[in-house]
Amino acid sequence: MPGAPKHARAAFEWVARRRRDESLARVGRITRAIGASSLLAVGALGLYVARAFPGHQSTGSTPSTTTGVADTPSTPTTSGTSGAPSTITPPTSPPVRTTAPPVVASGAS
């Protein structure tokens, strides 16, 4: 405002600074809201995925006896695991290194 009086220019600058500060505060609030929403969404998705895939049991689903030893069901549970002790046996021979070329997954053919 080159031709405006000095007090009018000062009032305009004050209004401009106020608008700028209010806009920056609004952007800050929006950024915080987006960040908090993102964290909530990631947490909720993590809980959903942790319970959705088979092989994961929720805590407290295995009943225990009065002695503190967990009951071992004789049939597998719905999640695909059983409470019975594992019967994994080691391999009869150690692993052998092969001379196969490495797998390259660059996306190009």
C-alpha cells in the first residue's frame, strides 16, 4: 500500500500477521490430528492383524489348573496349534550347500 497513510499500513500489517499466525496454528492442529489418527489406525490394524492370522493365540485363552500347570488338549485348537509338547526331531544329516544361482527379483524381465 504505497499511497496509504502510515497508520493504515500498520493496521493492515497487524491484520496480515494475525491471519498468518492463525493459519499456522490451524495447520499445526491439523497436523497433530493427522498424526494422532495415523497412530491410532496403525495400532488398530496391528491388533486386527495379530488376531486375524492363524497360529496366534490371545492371552488368557489357555485354562490352567489349580497347580498352575496348563491343560494340554489332545486335539488341535482352532488356531492350528496344539497344547501338546512339540515332537520335532532334528534332521538325519546336516544341511548341504548347493550351487544354485542366487534368486534375483529386480522386477525387470
